[in-house]
Amino acid sequence: MNDILEKFRIKGQITRKWLGGGIVVQIDNWNNIIDIANVIYESGMVKWCHPDFATIIERATTDPMFNQQYYLKNTGQNSGTQGIDINVEPAWAITKGSIDIRVAVIDDGVENHEDFDGRVLQGFTAGNASGFGAPIAQIPSGVTIGHGVACAGILAASHNTKGIAGIAPNVKIVPINIFHEWSYDPWYGKFIVVQPCQNIVDAFEFAWDPYLGNADVISNSWHYPPTNSFVIDAITNAITNALTLGRLRNGKRLGCVVVAASGNSGNTSGVAFPAAVNGVLTVGAIDKNGIIWGYSDRGKELDVVVVSGNTLPGDIVTTDREGSKGYVSGNYFSNFGGTSAACPQVAGIAALLLSKYPYLRQTDVKYAIESTCKKLTGYPETSPSRPGWNKDVGYGLVNAYAAISSIVPKISGPDIVCTNGVFSMNYGLEATWSVSSGFSRSPSTGTSTTVTPTSYSGQSGTVMAVVNGVTLTKTIKVLSIVGSSGVCTSGTFSINSGESATWSVTSGFSRTPTTGASTTVTATTSGITGTLTAVVNGITLTMAINSCPALLGPDKVCKGGNAAFVLSADQAIGWSIIPTSVFTIIHSTATTAIVTSNSSNGESGTIFALRSGTSPITKSFTASCSKSGGNETDLDAYVTVYPNPTDVLLNIEIDAAGYVLDQKSKSIVTVPSFDVRLYDGQGNLQRQATTKGGNVQFDLANLPNGVYYLIVNDGVSNPVMRQVVVEH
């Protein structure tokens, strides 16, 4: 950094170096601070550079009691463990709730409060048509009414610089009072509430009914005593109605999220009713250090836990009925606790989810909360059939931010489309569907569509869904053959979907097996193109294939002699040979290379015909003979091949006398032996003869039609290569 300051003649001193690489420099002349920062940044010598700007910052909430709400943000206060909380602060950066979301609080009534800012609606009182969900006016001796207000505060208190911070501070509260009729019971020696079953049914029916409570979430911090652990069918039916018929939105019944406290009886073999009803999101309680409270009911019906205090007196701070009508004189209460304080936390998180994603079904909300829980130390998985679940803490500690972040709308469907494929939106979302060229879809709107290929030419494409103005895409491929189109000796081909096919090939290729998930294709003729066909479930797929050219030439290269290597089809962009200490390419064209050897000791060599964009063609040989003389006379002028094309007989006339006569001037007077070979397109030797000249005749009657290559070589001159066509 000192070098930078010196380079730009900036007067200043380094005052701090950060471990991550940052540096703080105090500049002497602050009048030019912006210009100096720009010069340093634009030099390209640093990743970033800017003045030390000062700005106002705010806490996530300015409510004065927020620091006491350790269940929202546990910093270790009150001997707690940092991080054992519902992680709601980052969730508030996404949403603090919507005024369109309604949460029904079934309890002993909720009334307006300075921390509710007028968001308490007119509700319902079971057994009292004029109660409208408010707490009762005449309070029996020894009875405290304020439980519902305390729960509602945890759930929805405003962020308004007063009192506490609610989890979903912008939602509306639908109060439902089921603790209306109190009577003195001599047996218990106190006032109790005995509600007819029908009153509880009415409470749930009011809560979910689109024309009454129209609730999105129903919070239940109450339960039947453990001695009344029986299931009441009528109430179960009402809760099921809420789960399945509630939240009528745009013609769809998305279901209410029903949340219930597990109970405070310390039962380890089951939760209380109605938390035990199937589909209810059941909440237990752990302490601020992540340990299950002894009072918290648990068992197979338990879904999740959150942080709470002990049962009364606890240490959860929340709203109280204003004045002296509640637990204490004043508007807030610091000794709430139990699973009663746990339930509204989860109800509030459910309300946040629906505020951000109002299209979610209640099952989607339940899954999002359960599947993103923080696992707690000391509570391992206890049910193989329920991954991540523990009998004491369910799926773990609820994580508000993780739950909201887990909601990602996406298209579900196959990656490969055969005859057709069904594509759908998760969460039951309605979409407008479209597809790219090569595919069709039907219908164009709805939660799903069926995509059909318009052809099977190996095309890939895209399925597109427009949801609430956002375009989502998924890449798809049509059913096709997979494999390399270039078949040198053989190649394996399969169907990209893994399905079985019936395979066939055109002339010049063979395949085995004829049916199966894959087949091996072998080229029987070099340098040709053909077609591989696969029939899959009545769909015919084709793929163009081509056989590689053959590299024709002798198996031996003589010392002092020349050998020709010929590419039967295609053209080489270059030639290479190994080892260069023994073999040399003395001449080459796009189709031919002439090779000589300086040894006859049997060394192995390989020649490579290099091709553009694909693998080279190779042929191996040895240095195994010795010849005198050199490449001084063209043998080609003394070789005649006829008829060509031929059907049966091929004649090769070699004018040995004329060739030798031409060689006499070079002091070569001995008639050489001429090696005559016929290769097929794959480089396989089909016919061979050795002669001192004259006529050589090959019978080709049993050879298949095709292109063959004749090579005549005396080991002295350039070998002769002729293309021969066999047509029967």
C-alpha cells in the first residue's frame, strides 16, 4: 500500500490492516478524499477503494424489550446458549408479514393493545354470539384472563418502538374465545371452564370458514387435560375441515395451517389433544440451552420444538392485557412460558411464509418448517422411517429464515421426453406454459402441462412456465440415440432414456445384439456413411454414422527400402511415426506416406495419419528385412490392373523385363520379387501373391461388393497402390 501512496504522491498513513486483506489509510488532505479514492480504484492495483462513509444504522427492531426476547435472538443472555433461537431476524429482511394474512388465535380472547396497532379483528366467542372473541368482562375470583393476549403478542406484536417485537408484526389477528363460561367446581375447589364439544367445533368452523374467520393460520395454545386424552371425533372432523377446506384462494382450497401446543403434562408417550390430530403442526418446548423441558409432551405426533420458558412462572416477555386486567399491572408480562409460548412462535413463522408465498398449501408450509429445522445436540434420529426425526424434539428447532428461504418455485418433470412428458409446478402453482421449437404442449395454462416432441431428430429444448410474472425454465431433450457417429472398428450405442430398442444398420455395418438397451456397431467397410436405426415403443430414431478410413500398408519395412502407407478414405492433415530413431517418413501427401527404415533387427514401429477434429488412424509394422538400392524408378508405369470394376477375376500384369531394363542404368540387373496384396476397406488382407513378373490373377467371386486396395511392392521403388471396385 505504501508503494501505491508513493506512486500517486498521496500523503497519508496506514492505520489498520484487516486479516482478510483490507487496509485503512488516513489521508492528510480530506478535501480531495473522493478523487483520491477514485484514482486508487481506477489504477487497477486494488479490488475496491472508497472513503470511510458514515451512515445511520438501525437494529432489526427498535422495540425496547427485544433484547429480553431470547427466543427471537439468543445472544447468551440469561445464561442461555448463543444461537438457540428461531433465527427470525434475517427472515424479517424478507418479510414482516402481510396485512392480507389472518391468524386465528383460539384461546381466552384477544383485545386491542398498544402493541397491536388496531390489527385485532372482530372474532367469535363460543356460546356467546355477542362476545366477538374478546376476553370476558366478568372475571371469576382466582382466575386470570390474559393468556390469549400473551400468545397474540408473541405472534404478532408490532415493531413500533413499544414493548416487544412480534414474529409477524403486520398480520391481522382473528380472536376466538373458547374460555367464556366459567363455573365453580367444588371437586377441584376452583373455577373451571367446561365447554360442550359443539362449542369447540364451532370455534374451528368459524376460524376456517371463508365467509367468517377466513383464517390462514390457526394457533392453539390450549389442550384437553391428560385425563381426557380420548379423541373427540367431531372436533377432529372440524380440524380436518380447516386443513382441507380452509383458505379458499382464487377458487382453490389451500388449507389452513393448524398449529398446536404439544401440552405441559410431561407425557413422553404422546401429545395432548388436539395437537395429536393428524395434519396439525405440533410444537414442543426446549429451554434456552437447547434441552427439552421436562413438562413438554412428546411422542410420535410431535413435529418441532422452539425455545420457551418454564411453565408459570416462566421468563418469556410478552404482551399483557392493558392496565390491571391481566397477569400484572401494566401492559407487558415477563413470566410467560410453557408450550403455550412455543405454539404462537411457529404460528407466526407460518404467517411469514404465507405472507411471502400466499399460494402455498398448508402441507407445503408444514414441510418447509419441518424440513429446515436445526438439529439439536444430544437428540439423534430415532425413527428410520422418519429421517431426521427424534421422539423428544421432533425434527428439531424451527429456523424461520431457513424455512422461508427453502421456498423455490420450480418446474418438475422428466429430463428426457419420450412419447410425451408431464411437467408441473411445485406448490400447486398456476402457470402459463410454453416450449421451444421441436416440441408442443397442452394445456397452455394450469398447474401442469403435457409436452410432446414434434420430431425425433435429437433436439434439445426448453419448457417455460410464467408464474406471477416470473419466468421459470427447464432444459429437456428428446428421446435419442447416444454414441459416437464415427465408427472405426466398433462403437457402442444406447438410448438416452435407458429404454430397450430394436436396432438395425445399413450396408457396410453390422450390430449386435439386435434388441436391448444398447448395441455394438462394427464397420465392415471403411470410409462410408450409413444409418443406425432404433425403434423404441413404436418410435423410430435414426443416427447418421460413418466408418473410419483404413491405413493400408505392409507389415514389414525393409532396411534401405521404401514402403507405402495409404489412407483408404478421408485425408490426413499430417503424418507421424515412431520411433524416429529407426523409421523415417521420406515423402507424404494427404493420402500416402512413404516410409524407410535404417534397421532390419525387428524393431516395432507405428505410423499415424493425423485427421482434423478426430482421432488419428494408425498401423503398426516391424523392421524385418534388408534391401539394396533406392527409390530411383517408378514401378507404377509397369503395372496394369484389369478389369476394374470387376465381378469375379482381377488380373495384375507386371512388366518385369521392362522394369529391369529401366533399372540397368542404375546397376540393378536382378529381377526382384514383387509382393502383390489386396486389402479391404478396413485394412484386412484378402488376397496375396509373390511373383517375378507376368500375370497374377485373383479370384474375387466370394468377396462382397465394395472398394478394395491393391498394393504392389518390390521393396525398392515407390509401391504401387490402385483402388479396385468389386461389383457382382
